[in-house]
Amino acid sequence: MTGAAPIRSTCPYCGVGCGVLLRPDGAGGLSVAGDPEHPANRGRLCSKGTALGDTLGTRGRLLHPLVEGRRATWDDALDRVASRFSEAVAMHGPGSIAFYVSGQFLTEDYYVANKLMKGFIGSANIDTNSRLCMASTVAGHRRAFGTDTVPGTYDDLEEADLVVIVGSNLAWCHPVLYRRLAEARERRGTRVVVIDPRRTATADIADMHLALRPGTDVALFAGLFAHLHEAGAIDGTFVLDHTEGFDATLDAAATARPGATGLDPDAIEAFYRLWTRTERVVTLFSQGVNQSSRGTDKVSAILNCHLATGRIGRPGSGPFSVTGQPNAMGGREVGGLANTLAAHLDLEDPTHRAAVAGFWDGPRLADRQGLKAVEMFRAAAQGRVKALWIACTNPAATMPEADMVREAIRACDFVVVSDLFATTDTARLADVVLPAAGWGEKDGTVTNSDRTISRQRAALGLPGEARPDWAAFAEVGRRMGWPRAFDYARPAEIFREHAALSGLAAGLGRDFDISGLAGLSDADYDALAPIRWPVATGRSGGRFFGAGGFFTPTGRARIHPVRQEEPAARTSPRYPFRLNTGRVRDHWHTMTRTGRSARLSRHMAEPFLQIHPGDAARLGLVPAGLARVRSPHGEAVLRVLVSEAVQPGHPFAPMHWTDETASAGRIDALVEAATDPVSGQPESKASVVAIERFEAAWYAFAVSSRPVRPSADYWALAQDEAGVRAELAGLVPVTDWPRFAADLFGTTAVPSVFADPARGDLRIAFARNDRLEAALFVAPRPVAVSRGHVAGLLGQEASQVLAARPGAGRGDPGPTVCSCMNVGRTAILSACMAGAVDVAAVGQATGAGVTCGSCRPEIAALLAAVARPEAAE
């Protein structure tokens, strides 16, 4: 396969939608490189995209259907699903069925599932995990524009003179866009403002970082709206000709108190002046705006400023939402949310419903909004949802109040889960588990954040009996009695139908139109190059609204009055902290994919709590110690990371760990299911919590070439090249450490033991034929051991392991800084000491920071520490 042309596909992670070149190795694996011809990334990949090849393989995969935990045929499983769904509809009505799907679906998967639920079962009870990340943007767009339209393109980031980044750690969550912006800044002097309560890696390129009080975005942007009016910066012609609601919005803005942000008044004034005086402004926003009980108002506050100044739909100017998942946009296009209809049509508009019902020729079309995500699982807990199909997502770990959600799934009469693995927190609760095709195995399309449709192409065969999601939904539709409507043999047929429906929607005055692709042959579909919608006669991909043309009944944009409101949950003496949640650089969602890559697990290997030094001191927390975090809904135990990057009273924790990877790391179990009244999106950035020290009697670090069986009050697992790493801690002293270690590693081998009674340290190693199989390091404090060195000894000569440090001629790479190029801290510090004076020089010497660039802020910090030795103390 070496000389064969690469297969062009699309990365399955964030909404940037990077193109990749895939080369099968003939042994079930792929080499992955960035596609230099794809307009989103132009050849660049981030650490996660670079490591995609590490995440493939059949290890742990579900390769056949399971019914009640036992292997079954597809016929048996699908008959069970179809009959139970049909029974529920007959006995309890269409509203007793619900689908919970995913922004990692391909558009064709989404389309079939949505058609089955809304057009044939007859309920709108289909929602998606995109409800947790982008629903407030959808609601804000529809409120202002009449449709869920993204006005601009990625090119605007490179043509703007000012880019304002609100509630987004772009450097870690959308690294390739971050790199494009950073290069534009270097090339043409683009100014950058970062608005975020936490100082993240993205602030490294900021001319101004506004660390506002969490949840006060509306106060800041309503104040900006009032300032724009006072400064004479309103585009009166655009407002008069193309908008409505300006006066009411100005009246509301006049009551805004920007001081509620907690920012210095001079900093607020400097930001307002900069925004006002810069004609080409892009305001880029993401989860910090959306994930709020007032997320829709935050979106409106941003849109209002662009509409009032006419800075929308022009090169280098406009509001821009970046999506968190690879196909959140495709899901929005097919109506994958419980309150939307296919092709950006309105579910509650009878004309739109009639058009779709006629197009699909189904027995009954849903005529009202369905259950949004939080409502859906509450309904399951209450017994109103009798049958539930969860596909390509893990709500038992990712939904707010995750413990409640887990119990709701357990209580539901009948649950189907489609996934790659039967071991996820959610799949373990299912009556039927269907083996799904994964990335690299399935075929279809995705739409990225700037409306570019790209192909995901299969490069590997389907493992075992796995099937694409669209095929499973279509087969259930056929078995429920609608064989003609779901008679699809390949994704190209589904795409053509989707494109044809968009043409009907365009005729009803909607924005989404790819009818120009409705006539694609199978061969044309296979060869489809990235293309931005709209794609139709007389309409082609570009910007929207530069000359008006909104999709409201009046044709005018709605400038909507908004006022600052506090987060839904209130702090109290019992719960005095507000917990912010989010992502880390190298992991994705619940790590079912990235957790399989050793290099992606090295940067942040366990769940952690980032907390301000003042808070840590008051609570008696120490760096690398453990903290117990409690909310009214759940608790977690997390490693302590003391940092001034967070504000006092506002700690941060990532959301990636599950019951598979940590003893108590499911951070969404703590998050309150308070939702935005318009969008239904939960608030994930302001949950109230209490924090206390986890009084560990001992700490341990382990490595093993085989799976481990942790039995400890705290544990966290991470993949390594030769096996697995484990962090452990316990509340009660252990009296027999050799037995504990043997049970942990599942071995009967005789251990080698080294004890340091003066320090209370203990080291235990197990070897076979003098090759290290496992090792355990124990201490009464957080274990200080060269983790990379020890893990690298697995399968090697065991003589050095008890030293816990590199022997002669064996280097210690240190903690990973650049996951793309697998460069550790030691190599970067060595380059600094050898004379590298800037990030570029370090990159030239080591390769670190030259790919996606998301590690460049960390490299800069190491350079600063070398230049100022006291900073490293």
C-alpha cells in the first residue's frame, strides 16, 4: 500500500474539520497526515489529529451485537429493537420513544435517525449531545437572523484587524484555527483580545486579556453596545434598512453595569475603544458563552454589537461561533435537535411541516418540540420515556447531574446503545448494544464551523460485525413497517435525498441550500471535494448578511434587548466555590478514542482541579495532593494543580474521565442541570461546589505491561506504549504491600522490594526472565518518580527500575510538552540551555511547537523560567 495514493478524509475531533491523508498499512492501521489541499487546515494537524493512527485497532472493540449481555445476531438484536419500539408506540404513543445521538455522527447517520423519529415514529424526541455545546448559538442565530446561519468563514480570522475571543481556549480546543490566527497576527499585526475568566494558553497571543467575573459576558457586551452608540459608531443605514429592535436594545443597554464584570474600568474602556475604532472585527465565541443558563442572551449580546455597526458578512468582520464537535453543524442542518426540523426549517411552522411530510411521505410528522437532552433523561427517570436509543455518545458520564442520568438510563424499560465499545459508562447499562463502525471505517460527510462540507472516507474494513449507524437506524425503520422510506444501500443515496430536501427548504426562504449536489452520482459523491454551502444555482458558498437579506418574516435582523443575570445556582457557606469545567489539550470527550494513545495521555494523565493559591492555602491543599470536590449532585476526587491562572473562588476541572479511567473523575456528576430557558443548554461553567483535602494515608504510582485491577480509594489509569500507568492513593494504611501489588497486577511472580524506612518510601518490582512486567512506587506524600523513565523500562531489563531514575546512558524525557512531536520537558530545557532564545529556535532544535502550535505557550513559559531562574523555584 506504500505507493498507493492516500485516501482523503476528515479528522473526527473538533469543528475545525481538518482534512487528513490516510494510508492503510495493510495490517489494520493507518498513517495519518494533514491534507495541504483542505481549506480548513492547509496541511496542519493538532496533537489529537496527529495521533489518530494510535487510536485504531480492534483491542477492546465490540465486534458483535449484545442482547441482555449475551452475544446475539443482528437479526435477533434488530428484531428486539423494532418490536420493543413498536410496542411502546402502540401502548404509550410516539412520545414514549427517544433518541439521544451525537455531533460525531456523520450527516447521513443524523439524517436517517432524524427522519425515522420525526417523520415516521412521529415524535420530535431526538436530541443530541450538541445540545450541551452549541444549542445557545443555534437559538441566538435563529432569534437574530431567522435561521441558524453562520455568517462568516475561517478566512475572516486572517483578514480581521481585531479578533475578540470570548469563552474559548482556542489554543487547546481548536489548535489549527489558533495557529492560523497566530500566523495572521505575526504577518499583518492582527490585534487579539481574549475574554475569559481563566488565563489559558490562548492568552499567550493576546494584546489584552480580560479576566472578567464568570457569567458577566452580557454586562460587558451590553456596555459595549451603549458605548458604540455614544461614540457615534452605529451604522445608521444598516440599522434602518436591515434591522429591528434597536431602540429597545439601546434602552436595555443603558442599564448595563460593565463594572459587574469585576474588570478595571480602564481595561473596559480600552477594550471598548479598540472595538469601536476597528472596522474589521471578528468576535469568535464558544463554550464559555454557550454553556450557561443565559447562553442565548450572551450570544445575542455579541450579535447585537455586530448588527448595530453593520460589521457582519464582510471580509474580516462578523460574529463567529466555533463548534466543539466534528459534525455539530451537519446535525443542525438535518434538524437533529429536538426543536428543529430538517434543512433549517421550523418544526412549529405548519407550512414547513407540510412540506417535509410531503417530501418524506411518512405516516405522521412530529408537530411539536420534543424533549431536549436534560428533559429527555428526566422523562426516562419518571417513566415517561419507555424506550431509548443512545448512539455515539456517553451521557452517563457527560450529561449534567450524571449520577441522575445514569440512574435514569438504568430505570428506563428498554435501552439500546450503539457504540464501538461495550464497556463505556453508558453501554454497560443497555439492554441491547450494537457494534458501530468507527472513524476510518465509515463513509459520509461532515460540515465544519464555517459551513464547509467534507467527506469522511473509509480507509479500513469494518471489524467483526460492526455496521454504520445509518444502516442500523434504516434497518429498524424497515422492520417497523416502512421499507420503502428506509431502503438505502449506501450513504450517497442518503446525501442526495438530504440535498434535494434542502432545495425544497430554499424555496420556502431558508438559508441552507445544497440542492446543487442533489444530482451527484455515486462516483461524484465518492470524489466530492470540500465545498462550502450554499451550493445551488445562483448561490455559492461565501458570507451571509453583508447586504442584509435575513431570514426573518420581515427580512430584518432582530437586535434583541438583553440584561445581565446571575448564574442559576447560588453559592452558599456550604458550597462556596463556582466550578468551571472544560477540556484539556490532548484529550477528547470521554477518551474512548484519545485514551488509547499513550502520547496523548502524557500531558495531562489524570483528572485534576486547578485552584488559586489563596484558596489552596486556606483549604490546606498542596500541589500534586488530592482534593475531594462535592456539589449537591455528586462528588469527585481530583489531583490538585495550584495556579494563578484561575480566579479565587473559581476552580477549574476537565470533563474527560469516566468510571473506566478513574475512581471518581466524572466531573459532570457535580454539574447542576440548570438550563437556558430558550436553548435548553445546560450551564457547565458555574456549578457550586465545596472542596476539602483528601486525607490520603499513602500515595502510589504503578506501571504494568498488563491491565491492572485497582482497588484503592483513589485511582486513575492512562495508556502507555508498553502497558498502562496508574496513580493511586488510599485513606487507610496498607499492611502487606507485596500482596497489594500482586493483586493490583494480577501476578503470582515473586517481587523485588526496596524500602526506605527513613522516608517511608517503598518500591516493588515484578520481572520475568529479568524483563520488567510491573512496578509499584509508594510514599506517604505524592510520589516523586521519573514516570516517563519507569514506564519506558517495561519489557526492558529490570535492574534499573528500583532506582526510579535514569541510569547511565538512559535519558529522562520528562513530562510531555509537545504531543505532536513527542517532545518532553527535558529536551526543551536542554535546547534553552544550549542557547535557544525563543520558541522558534526551540522548534528548530527539537521539533516542538512547529505543528499545531498549541504547546507554544508552555514552551514560552519554560524559556522564561530559564531566563529567570527564580521563576522555576
